[in-house]
Amino acid sequence: MAVTTTPPRAQEGGAAPRHRSTTRSLLRLWPYVRPVRARLFTAAGVAVVASCLGLVIPLVLKWMVDGPVAGRDPGGVWLGGALLFALGLAEAGLFGLRRWLVARPLASVEASMRASLYRHLQRLPVSFHDRWASGQLLSRATTDLMLLRLFLAFPLTFLVVNGVTILVGFAILLAQQWTLGLVLLAPAVPLMIFCSLFETRYAAVARTVQDQTGDLTTVVEEGVLGIRIVKGFGRHRSQARAFRALSERVRATELRKARLLATIWALIMTLPELAIGAALILGTVQVADGGLSAGTLVAFLSTALALRWPVESLGFLLALSQDAATATDRFFEVMDATPADAADGPADAADRPASVLPRQRGEGGMRFEGVEFRYDDAPADAPPVLHGVDLHIRPGETMALVGATGSGKTTLTALVPRLLEVTRGRITLDGRDITALPRDELRGLVAVAFEEPTLFSATAGENVLMGADGADQAALARALKVAQAEFVHALPKGTGTEVGEQGLSLSGGQRQRLALARAVVGAPRFLVLDDPLSALDVHTEARVEAALRQVLATTTALVVAHRPSTVLLADRVALMEDGRIAAVGTHHQLLRDSAAYRSLMSGHDGENDEEEGP
């Protein structure tokens, strides 16, 4: 299934998406914010009231200067001082209340978004994960979501609060002395122009640095997971140099961000300061001429100074808004990708298409009908990886799949559980088209084990029991016995022993046996094994094969095999060449009739085998 999202590396040139609206990007957060909207709106309202209380202080100063101070009334001065203290205390208390209102709900918003992202990542097709670097996904789930929580907690609220404060403040200024108010309004037009230019340039740099941080995360993750290779080949210095070079790129981009922010902040601070200085001079002249009271000038200047922070913070808040908008875009790049189960059929059997109805006679088992597969990003003129694959594995039959490297064996096995999607043709299980089966039902029918076993940071038992919901300890014991993985009982805590990240505390053969146990623990109806015994020694392999025969006798299985001993587990063998089935038969039939098969089983070069003849 096609995924419409462009991998982030393609955008690393530094440009944010063209014509991107910061507001539109941030509005996409609304579904996650909506559950806590009451507390957020209340917090914003409390912050607006607190900020406006600060604007009342200059009015109290005006009353004090023109009243009690001018009239030499000590009682009035004390009353004014008490009023100012009460206003300051109320303002501080309201800002503390705002912080308390937003702390817990915004932590829940971040947790909800992270859970949604992780859940969506599990539903995305393997082709998506093949194209995206893991560090890019990790940075979206951690750094980007943290940025969004911080934005919702502070900058978003104060964009509203400071905007309201500036409007109310200038209304007060114009009401007190409109000529001086116009002087302070003079920088507004150039500031709006500068902010618009800043927003465009800063958005591009913000996108670049967040993508580069994702790449840096990828390098760190690969270095940690591949530490054995790095040390084994003595590549720690070259890895350190590569990391340092990427770190320098991130540092250089961060410095570009800092320069842009410093420039806009300098302009936002300088222009209002010049306007306040001009207003002070003109106001002093008017007081000297008797056209303005001293109290009005004090109140005017106090109000102007109170507006300094709301105005000067605009550059900082705009920068944080751009960071948040970029983080939102990066988050939804993943969330907008088409999930692998988007095309699943309806859950009710009566509403399903005919291909999902119970099988007819002769349609049982696993059937490939004209199957073709090509990768979404493959060139248009490139041949498909698989083409014209027709194969029928009868109910209860084990089919071995053999072929040279690159013949398409692993790709074919990945199509059965829909890790990859068929480009053309269809695959049926007991007569039911797998594309019409809900994914949960499909993966309940089919169990898989791969050549490269993947284990998780969990106990040995938990890793095995991932293969079947509801499997009990008896099923676990049987699976361990079949896979000859009973070595886990000798571990410090038995099946409760943590195997570590990627199971690296175990040997390759031990990991492979646990992966095989995971595949058979649920007694699946269909079993797909991609060379699951490649890491085993010949003695362990023989014991596993002996136990595996019992499992294969009760299931329909497709087994990728490279060793003759594994091939002998199968009832029949399918030979793959260049993405198609070249021959099907028993092991002895193919040895007799197929030179290519003989060369594979003997390990000789195919061309030499043909020249020598049978």
C-alpha cells in the first residue's frame, strides 16, 4: 500500500513547506487539546486578568501623584501604596493559578499524542519503516512533542495574553494623551514588516535543525546498537568523526537560529525604546507648558513601560510558535501516512466480499495466484521483484522454498502476513483473500519467524508469548521444547530473565530458537518460516527439526530453506528463479529433473553444473 508521506531527509535542504500557514499547522492540534480546553481557556482568562491588573497600577500612580502627593495627603499616599501592594499580590497569585491550571492537562496532551503516534507507527506498513530513519521517528516522539507541550503551556497562552494586553494598554494610552499614544504607535508598521520577514526565514531554519536533530538521533542509535561492529572493526574514531561532523551541522544551524532571533529581538526592543524616549521628551515639554499634568505623564510612562515586556516578547513568542508549528508538521507527516490496515474489510461476515466467505472444496491451504510485487519507489522501467507467481500449498502440507540469493524468497514470504502488499494478483488462505481479511484475524491465522530474529527488552517468556494472545505457561513450555530453547530454564531467573535490548545478551542461535518458539507457541493454522535455523549448529538443528516435524504435521507451512536438511522437512519443494516459480516437486524429483536445483543443493555454480550435465 502506498504511503503518501515524504521522508524527512528529502526536505533537509532547509526549506519549510511552501505557503505553510503557522496558524493552520497549529490548529491541527485541536483534537488533542479539546479534552482539556476548559482548563486552558480558564488559564488564559486568568492570565489576561492578571496582565490587565498590571495596567491598573499606572492609573493608581496617576491618582496618587495628582491627588495625595500634590495635596500633601499622607493618608492618601498610604492608601495608594496599600492598593498597589494588593494589585501586585493579586497579579502574582493569578499567574501562579494559571501555571497550576495548565501543568497537569498539558502533560496528558503530550502523553496522548505520544500514544497516538506509537499506535499509528505500529499500523504503518513495513515499506514506511524501510524508508524512514528510526532517529527521525524517535525525535518526533520525544523532542517534537516536548516542544509542543512547552508551547501550549507558555507561548500560546501569552500570545493571547500579550496581544490583549497591548490592545488594552494602547487604548489606555490614547485615552490619556492621544498625541503621545500616536508616537508610541509609530513603530507598529515597521515591526509588523520585520516580524513577517523573520517568520518566513525562521520557519526554514527551524525545520532544518529539527530534521538534523532526527539524523543525529539516528547516528547515536546506530552507534549504540552496532557497538560490536564498531569495536570489532576498530571504527570508533571514524564513527566519532561522523558524529562530530553532524553535530557541527546542527550547531551551525542553531547559531543561524540564534542570529535571526537576536536580530528580530534587537529591532523589537530598539524601536519601542526610541518611541518611549520620544514620548518622554514630548510629554515633559507638555508638562512644562501646563498642557499635561505630572500624574498623567507618570501614568502614561508607567503604562508604556508595562507594555515593554508584551511587545519585546513578540520575537521570542513568534520563534517558539514557529518551532511548535514545525514540530506539528513533523508529527502529522507520520500521522498522515496511510496505515497498513486502512483497506481492511468490514468486520461483519455478512458484509464481507465473496472472497472472504468460507472456502469451497479444493480451495484450501495457501494459494498464490498471479502474484506480482514491486516496491513503491522502484523506477517505472525496473522489472518487478516478483512476477507471475503461481503456487498452491495444500492444507497440512509443508512447502520448502529454495532459490539463489535475490530470487525473491523473502519478499514472497513477507506478502503472506501482509508485511508487504501484493502489487497484482492475490494470495488466499483457505480460499479467503488476505486483503479482505482484517489484519488481526490474518495475523491470528499466520505465524512468522525470520532469519534475523528480533527480540525485545522483555523477559524470555514474554518474548515467546508475543506470538499468541492468551497463550498459557503450558503452551510456552511446549514451544520452548519444539524450538530446543529450553536453555532459558538455566538462565538466572528462567523464563523471567530479561534478555536485554535486541536480545544481545544471548547468542545468535539462542535468539533464533526463541524467535522460532514465538512462531509456534500459538499452534498457528499457517506457518511462514524464513530460514529459521540458519544460526544453529548441525546437532541443535537436527534436534529442532525432529521436534518441528510434529508442528508441521498439523499446520500448512511455507519454509524458506538453504540447507538440504531443512528441505527434507517439506513434503514438496518450490524452486524460485528471478522472481518466479521455476519448478515444483519433491526433493528427489527436482534433484533428478532440475540442474538449477541440483546446483543449489550441492553448492556448485549453476553454469558449471549445466556444462557438466546431470
